[in-house]
Amino acid sequence: MPQFRISEVARLLGVSDDTVRRMVDQGTLPVRRDESNRRVVDGEALAAFTREHARAVPDPSDVHRSARNRFVGLVTHVVQDTVMAQVEIQCGPHRVVSLMSSEAVRELDLRPGVLAVAVVKSTNVVVETPQRLPVHRSDASD
């Protein structure tokens, strides 16, 4: 079973080490001691925690669709020529980039600061597993 140190959990959740320690102290996130007596979180427990505490921004479009992957965010950048455009949307910590027609950009009035929903439906999604998350020198305390 994979296990993650407090600093690794913090990076995965996008919070500080102290925030993770508070979660542990409050009993929100279960930990155990590894063979080096460091506090670690089991991968399965962390996966359950992230799923249980996921906070998606509500989709404001009020449209029913089969695609389940919806990312609400703000348009941050648009580059277009006469035919094609590249639109960047910042959805929480995630940057989503879409290539579309310039006509669609004009019809949707996409420009920086506009609220948008990136809808992703793909039959081709690549999943990778890194050997380990990089550990930084300042993380050696747990």
C-alpha cells in the first residue's frame, strides 16, 4: 500500500504542512507511524479523504449533459487568428487549455475574466504513476 508523508499530503492537497497536521490532530485524516517513526497516511485513506472532501464549484450553466468532467473557472487568456483560437481557463488549481474555432470564441464572448465551464469527455485519457513525489529538503521534519 502506498503511503505519504505529511509534506507529500500537503502538496497533493494544495495546503500547508501545518494544515495537514491540524487535520490529523482533529482526527479528520488518519495517520500511522512508519518504520522510521514518521507520521504517514495510507494511500487508500488519502484517496477516500480527497473524494469525501472534494469541493467542486457548482456548474452555473444549468444544462444536462452526459459528460461528467466539468471544470468551472475563469478565462485567463485567449489567443486567436481568423480561423482558430486557444482559450485558457483557470479552474481552481488546474489550468485547462482548449483549442476551438475563432467563431466559437466570438459567439461565447470568451475573454479574460469571463466565467466559463470546461466540459471534458474523452475516450483517450493517459494516466501515469510517478515513482515518488519529489521530496524537498525542508520536508525532512516528518
